[in-house]
Amino acid sequence: MATQYEHVTALDIGTASIKAVMARISPLQVESILACASEPSCGHIRKGEIMTIAPAFDIITEVLYKLEKEARHPVENLYLAISGSHIESHTITGSTPITNPDRCVTDLEYAQAVQNAQCWHKPPGKFCINVYQCYFEIDGAIRYKDPRGMVGNRLTAHLHTVYAERNRIEGLLRLLHSMINDKICELIFSGIADYYGMEPVRNQEQGVLTIDIGKGITDFSLFHENTCVHSGQIAVGCDHAINDLALAFHIPFELAADLFVQRGAAIAWIDEANREICIPTSTDCNNMIPEAVFNRIVELRFEELFQLIRNNLEEYDKLKFLGRGVAVAGGAAELHGIVELAGKVFDIPAWKAVPADLPNLPETFRTPANITPLGVIRFAQKKHFCRPHKPSISKVLRREITNVWSLLRNAFRM
């Protein structure tokens, strides 16, 4: 039988830039990267959310136009990475008694526990993006990836769900719908996409925390035994460290950004004690500041960020799933010392995330900052051929809204 091929497109709308990747996929693998395109967001995206619609529309249009031109193929089957401060995640549970005479878990109890968990009512005004089956417990004790065949009295399923504000998702989908009609297949949280986008590491099933530090926001996800058990985001990024520098040394933000890129480090090294950074001024006399002091300010900001993520994992009792280490992605992954700082805070090995080695991926795109759209492509490859009759995400959203209005109209008639 002939191999089935499809074309999929990944779109990542970030604070620093808007990126898109088109690929040809088969049920077995990503066959080839056909095109990659990127354009600066120019301040129209803030913390992963569109601030000014018209300019953002023009930038997205330009990115998709470049993508189609390079790939010589129209954009279709769009998978969209979602980020922003409105993203929330929650672990939901569902239980069912094991009523068989031999008290052995069968497919029936397995499915019933999952179904009961999915009956959880999400908060009003929220839209579910991703759901992951984490693990099962029998009688509240041992965790199982697959409990079928085990003996007990009660089976509990644990699912991880990611959801977002319905209004913001609807607004974004309407904007994209005007460009590509109903070609939007599915959404994925950017923090989860990062896990798929990086090159696998040895023993990663023991638990890998992926931290994507962007310009205005940081997304993270924790995968254990190849399923997402926790995720989240913190509205802190590189711009916050740059702003700290600008305030500390009374310099313009743009100058602080240049110095951050050229001389910044996430750890103040001992050999920096006698080095100085020249700060240009309007007069002939330039200011000199110790490099160790400059980088100590950067270190404090990112140390606080990593500590916030660690505290989040501890609060939800997820630190126990972190067995392999921490992968640092995003633009900040190139910052000197950031990996060492992550390892120090989490007290576990850390490394700079390496983009997955996909066929025909341009060398210029093989950076930690581009891991998200590559992860969306790999996510699409895993999902696409399992959803041949599934309606587009925009149709699903419109159908849910129609159902809500129908219920309201019926209520007023009573």
C-alpha cells in the first residue's frame, strides 16, 4: 500500500518573533521540513498575546506568505502554539470501583476511570487545549502507567489538562480564520511543544523539566514516562532582566538590551571581579561599571525565576517526577551560565536544549529559540493521522458557543 503523506504547518506567535514551519509528514515520521519563516514581532505581541491586531495581522500574513513561497505549497493543516498569562493547568482525577469477582482491572474499569476524570467541570469561560493521561493508582497507593491486570478495590485515573480563556482563543482564531479559513487543526501549549521539539536525551523517561525562557514569558512542562504530568507559565522573561539593568545603572532600555546580549551572564564568575563594562554617555566621559555587579543583577533575576518554577512543582507535589534533569530552551538558553544556574537551583543535571534533528532543517533554524515550532511539527505528526474526521478547532469553538447561546435562549423562554 502506498505511503500516505500530508502537509502540516506550525505557527508560533511569540513576544520576540512570529515563526512558522511547514513539513511533509507520514504516519511514521516527519519526512521533510519544507520551509521555515520568521519575522520580528516589533512590540505588537506581549507575553505571548496580541496587543495590536492590525500590525500583528500584517506580520503573520507576511510570515505565512514567505512560508508558502519557499515551500511552493499552500498553508494547510495549521497547528498553533498557544502561550500567555491566561493559560492554566490542572490535574484532574476520576475513580471507579473494581467490581469483578477476581478484583482484576479490565478495559472496562480503565475506560470508566478515565471517563469519570474527563467529567470534571472546567472553570467558566475556559477552553480546554490539551489533555494528558498521567498515571493510575489502585487503592490510592502504587502508581501504574497501565493498571490493567492488576488487583485492587478502586482504580483512580490522573489526567493533566491545560486550558485557556475562551475569549482570547476565540479572538486569535477569528484573526487566523480570516487568513486561512477552517484549516486550523489543533492547539498545543507552547511549554508542551518544547518537549517534542528538542532532541531526545538518554533516560528522559525518568522525568525531564523543559523551561523555555522567552522575551516576556517563561513556559515550562514536566514529562515523566513520556507523558505530561505538569505544566505552567510565569510572566517573567529576558525583558525583565534587561529592565533591572536599565533601572540599576540609569541607562536606556535599548542600551541595557545590547549590553545584556554582548556581556550578560546568568552567573557572576569570580574572574569578572576586575573587569569593567563601559557605559557610553552623552559626554566625553564614559561610565565604567564592574562586570561582576552587572551579571549579579542578571543572576538574581533568573535565580528567582527558577526558584518560582521549583516552588510551583513542590506546591503540586510534582518534584518527585523530576528524575533526569532540566532542559533550558528559548532565547535565554544561549545566555552564558544559564544552564549552570538551573542545575544549581534544581540540584539536578541541566543542559541546553538541542532542536530535534529533522530532515532538511536549515542550520540557521537549529537554535534553542526555535524549538517550539519544531515541537509543534512533531506533535502534529503524532496526532494528525489519528484525527481524519475531527472538525477544525475553530468549528469546535463556534459549536460550543452556539450551544451555550441555545441553552440561554431556552432558559429565558421558560
